[in-house]
Amino acid sequence: MNTFEKLDLNENLIKGLKEQNITSPTEVQSLTIKDILDNKDLLVSAQTGSGKTLAYLLPMFEKIDTTKRETQVLILAPTHELVMQITEQAKILSKNSNMNVTAFSIIGEVNIQKQIKNIKTIKPHIVVGTCGRVLDLIKQKKLKAHTIKTIILDEVDSLLSGKNEEVVENIIKTTLRDRQLLGFSASLNENTISMCDYLMKDMKMIKTKDTLIINPNINHMYLYGDRREKFTLLRKSLASANPSRAIVFVNDEDSIEVITEKLNYHSYKAVCISGKMTKEDRKNALSAFRSGKVRILVSSDLSARGLDIVEVSHVFNLDFPPSKNEYIHRCGRSARGNRKGTAISIITNQNLSTIRDYRRDFKIDMKAVELKNGKFVEIDFDKMKKEARKKSKENEAKKEEKVSKNKKVDKYEHKKSTNNKFNKKK
């Protein structure tokens, strides 16, 4: 069995970890820390909740020269919430280990002049930020890029997609060529691998065991229903599961507030986070959820990316995730560390084939269930498919009947209109 001592971590850090009840390294920490200390460029894939943040923070604390008051580590993350979470973990580690390592967060929608003043005053060793604001401050020469020894891309697959890709590349180009580059994520696609291979020096890929892509401590279930039944199924599922904390995922940011209002109307204490909310409102919502004042958080994939709230026992997919990667990320919001969790998806006819694919690809048992007397009861998958097909045919028949009726009405109205015109002429 590996230990933190065998990974060449100093005694202060090990004592600091014990303050957080962390006594032995996780698989991803065991596989990466020595390579990071050896200044290698790594692309790392490991399941959610596996300790990726500490996998890069611990060696950074070893490498940072605290006698120099300058930024030596830059950590980029795709969302405000993840930035704040990483910063908080760095501060906890600094306090518990009595190491004078300073960390500061930089995000958009915050007064930039205040951030500039704080960077000048604090002179943080670690800067954690969203890529847009970080690039702004580098361009204004308020954040010194030439002192940065290591850049870490957390949720690298998200950072190297869409508009972010060019911004991240521009940030990396402002640093010295011998800097270290590390990428971490629960899932990797071909574009991410190709881009990292281009940006890194002799990229080394590290993957934890394939069987651990999805945390084995998560129980997977799904309920079938029509689109119009989805909210009712969610409401009844929440009553049946009685979660200590639950995140409800939706695909459309525009529906987040509506779903939250509906839940509150039905006496489920809920808050939401979305890209349309102010930083302060998002912070207050997360604070209420973390503290347990409310037990339900409604969010999209983007807003909840990387959230680490250990009390989350259940994840509900009100809308089925658009990709395998998102299913992994959503499920991983529960069962943090060694805890157990449950993922409940509410599906329609079009998701049935995807369920079959996920069962095969992730090697997981996704149980088909229905609600009976307020409890989840497992049902036969093939039986459910037959019922789904039957329901689909019934709906099609109803549509055809409606169309036929409308045609008859239209024909009658047309005939009536023609007769009226004829009578008027007479």
C-alpha cells in the first residue's frame, strides 16, 4: 500500500492532511505526485471524487518557493464555483500544514480594480481563475506571467472546448517555454488529447483503472415517462428518496428557475445556480445548499461542473444528459470520497437505446424502476420497453385521430363557408 511518506511529501503536509482526516493517497494521487515533482507534463483522467485537486495541490506546495512573493502556479477552471472551491482547498492546506503558501481567486463579474489591488498586496503564490479574466490581467501586465512555473488545467476537457480553447492557448503562450503544464479531468475526448499533445512537452497520459471511470459506490436507476410527466416523476422521486442533499440537473438553462419555483411551490426547499445569475446570488444559493438550509439544488452541467459537496447523496437527471461525459460528471457529484450515492434519471422513449449503451460501455447495472406506494420498485427492462412502445403507439394513434378530426372539421367549415357564399349570391 502506498503512503504519502513514500511519495516524498514533507511532514508538515502529511500532518495538514490528517487534520482533514486524509491518511493515505488515492489512486490518482499515487500515480501522479512523483511525476509532477519531477516537472513532467501530464494529462490525467480519473473519476470524479477521486482526489484530483489534492493530486496537483500537494506537489505544488512542495515546489513553491515561499521566500519569493510572486505567482508561481496558475490554476485555470471553467466555472466560478470550481475556482472558489480549489482556492478554499489551497487555503485549508496552507493553514493546516503551517506552510506560508498564499492563494487568490480571479473570476469575472467582479471589480477588476479591486482584484488588481489584491494581487499587488497579497502577491499570491497560487492564482486560481477563469480563463477570460486571467488573460485580461496578464495583458494589462497586472498578473506577471513570466514567474509562473506550472499551469494546471482543471476540467481540461471543458477548458479546451469552444471559445475557451483559444483563450487558454493564449494564456499558455504568455508564460516561459520551460513551464510545466498539467491537465486533469474525469473524461477525455480526442480533441482534448490532441490539443494537450500540441501544448505540452513530451506529454505523459495517466488514466486510473477503466472500471473506475464511474464511481462504483453509485447506485443507478431510471424511471420512464412521457415528457409531460417528468416533473411529477421528479417530485414523487424526491419524496421517495428523501435525500440529505440532491442536485437536479436540467439541460436548458432557461428552465432552471421555473423548475426551482415549481419545487418550492410543492414545499421542497430548493435553490438554483445558472449562468444568468449574479455572482452574489450564486454564492448565496450554494451557501444555503452547503449549510443544509435547503436540500435541493437545480443546475445545468456548466454551473455544477466540479462541485464538491460531500453531503450530496442523490443526483436527479430531470433531463437526460446529452453525452457520456456529462453523465459521468453528473453522477460524480454524489458519492464523494468513499461515500455512497444514487443517480436517478427520468427518461423518455428516445433515451431507451442510450440506457442500453451506458450499461454496456460503463459496465454498470442501471435498474429500471417505477414508483409504487411511495417506493422505488425494480421492474423488468424488456417489459418496460414493451410498455414504452405501446404508449408510443397509443400516442401516435391519438395524434392521428386528432388530425383526422381536424380534417373533418376543416372540411365541414369549408363546406359551410361555400354554402354561405352561394346563399349570399342568391
